[in-house]
Amino acid sequence: MTLAPVENPYLAGNHAPVDVETTSYDLAVTGALPPELDGRYLRIGPNAIGTQDAVRYHPFAGAGMVHGIRLRDGVAQWYRNRWVRTPRTAQALGEEQVLGATTALHDTANTHVIRHDGKLMAVSEAGALPVVLDEQLATVSYNDFEGKLPRGYAAHSKRDPVTGELFAVTYSSAETGGQLVVVGADGAVSSVERIELDDRPMIHDTALTANHVVIYDLPVTFSMDIAMRGSFPYGWEDGRRARIGLMPRRGTNADIRWFEIDPCYVYHTANAYEDGDRVVLEAFRHERVFDTMKWRPLETAPVLWRWTFDLGTGRVHSGQIDDVAGEFPRIDERLIGGRHRYSYGVALHADDIGNLGGHGIVKYDRDSGSSQVHDFGSGRYAGEAVFVPRGLDSAEDDGWLLTLVHDGERDRTDLVVLDAGTLSAEPVAVVHLPVRVPAGFHGDWFPTLG
């Protein structure tokens, strides 16, 4: 009997990798790019190299590729894409290694691009070190923060908009528990505090308030059985408790207040803030993930959810905020840790579930309780939308949303600039890229320094 070949959805369609690094100048633009946009839009995601085992390949473990578009003076000056040359990727490309040996558990760098203390870094989680990139997206070095990160960093961190400090909850599949790592505005690690946990949960994100750091302890954990089969080693654990911890910014493990919640999973936080003796957390809630389909990051439609933790009574109240399914939340990052009004996400139809993108961008208004969707139309799929304020003192939604949109008919990708205030049907500008950018994870807008 001949078995039918396995079709892995993350090796096909717009999830399929591209096999060429491209540099292109003077990109075509429809509309008018705002002259205030002076910097680079960068986005990272998995981009497998060579033939992959369709049964075992998982996008969370794919080789990372960074995509960048340089905007200045109303012109799209260039697009380029570059693999992050971790040792494993350099070997697969047949190149000499750029990076040296490391004590980190693995060398994946495919989840987010951040900049801190002037260093541009590609980051991942579960025991991976940040990789420093130069202005042209070439791989430069590992950054272990002067030996303070022997087990790696985190996929997501939160920067205090006032102090410039960077807060992250790190973990490794090699050991139980995690750590709260605080990096000062000067790029030096100022504190590392141990977080005691029963086993090895997957902690993808965190949240920051004026006085607390949010810690997720949810039922997606490391599984040796799955790891021995050569697959992505995390899975849903039925019966495991779900809880969210509030750790004082300068506290220890003993100071964490834990709140039991209904079983679920959270990849991404929109924001958290304090309201008197209460802490309010908003994030996209998944009923479960990595359960019936081990290779799919999404199994059910995630919805924007609010948990309110009462520090006085120890009780938690929670509920769904809106009916529009979504993921990849972002806010105006000048408001991280404070009360926000607007958040943005990728809007998901039922047939978007399982994809690393959706049919549109949704804007949630927490004051009015309403939402608005910019739909890109049939065959067009958007990734995470990044908010860029018009100026340092502009209003919360006075600015633009930048997102990459794949056009299935042309099999090309555009950088689309939307007016965040109106989310009108007509984009402010569309930068036409010469290639397809595979569906990916996260990125940001990096204004020109100096």
C-alpha cells in the first residue's frame, strides 16, 4: 500500500518559504507615504531552508528570515530580506558560521525584532539568545547581555515608556520555572528573579503595569513524549490548572499573587493597567491550542478577553470584550502599562483559523465597546498591524497602522499604510514589494535614530 504524502499547511501557499534573498530599490507606491514615516518597518517569521519533513516541521522552529522596508521623505527606498545566520541556518546555507558557541538551548531566532540600547535584535523563546542585526539586516553577533542570559531571552518583552526599562519573562524547556529579567535603558541587566513553577509551561508573552509584571502559567507545557517524536515539544495538557500571576516589578517569587482562571491559552497580550486596587488585563484568549492538531498554533477562534484581578479580595472577574475574532494585538506603545482606549489586531474569519494572518485589521474601542474592521477583500491576507503615532504628542489613534498584505492573485506582498483614526476603506499608501513575503510573526517600526 502506498501512503499519500502528508501536506503540511505551513510549507504551502503563503506559508511556503522563499528560497532567495532579495534587495530591491525605489519601490513603487500607490497613494502618498506620510513624510513623518522616516525609518524602517521590519517583520520576522519562519522561512525553512531546503527539503523539510512534512510530518515534523513546525513554524515555531523554522529558520528565521527578516524582511525590511526603508521609508524616508515619502519614498520607499528599499526592500530586503535576510536569513538570520544562527549556526544551524548558516550550516543549512553552506556558509561559514557568523556566530560563536553559546550555552543557550537552541539557536532559533524567528519570532520578533526589537531594538534596545541602539541594538537591533531578532529574538525567540524557550532558551534562545537574541541575535544582533546591523542596519542592512546582516547577522552580527549573539547578545547574552554580558553573560546574564545563559538560558536565552523571550519572544516578547515590554518596555516601560517612562523609564525605558525592558521587562521579560524567560523560560527554557531544559528546566522547570522561569525568570523575570529586567534590562535597563542602558542595555545592562539590572535584575534576574527566579519564578517557581511546577513544570515547564510555554510562556510566550507577558504584560506590564505601573507596579506589576504579568506571568502566564497555562496548560501548554513541554512534553518529552512529543519531543522524542521529533516534533515541536509543547502540547495541551488536559487537567492542568490555569493561573495568572502578578509579580511586583522589584519583587521576588514569594511576592507573586496567583489567580486561578478557567483553562485557556494566551499567546499575546494587548495591554494591562491598574485601576485602584484592581489590575486589568486584556489579551486574546484561546480555548485550547496544540491539542488535536499539534502543528497548528491556532485551533479555535481566539477572542479579545478581559481579566480583572482584585488585589483586595483575591477574586478575578473575566469576560469576552468583542465578538470579532482576532490575534496579534497591538496598542499605541506610549501607553504600555497605562489605561488605553484602542487596540488593534488581525481580524479572523472561520477559514483563517490556523493561518498566520487574517482577512483584515480590526480596531477595538474599549470606551464605546465597539469594533471596526478594515477588510482587504477576497484573496488578500494581512499580518500583524503596527501602530505608528503621527508625532510624540499626538492623540492615541492619531497615526498609522503598517501591515504586510499578501495578494493571492498576484502572489506578491504589499506594505499597506492605514489611517488608524478612521480605518477607511482606502489606504493612505501601498508599497508594492517585488516578492512574496511569507506569512510570519512579529515586527515593528523603527524610526531613524539621531
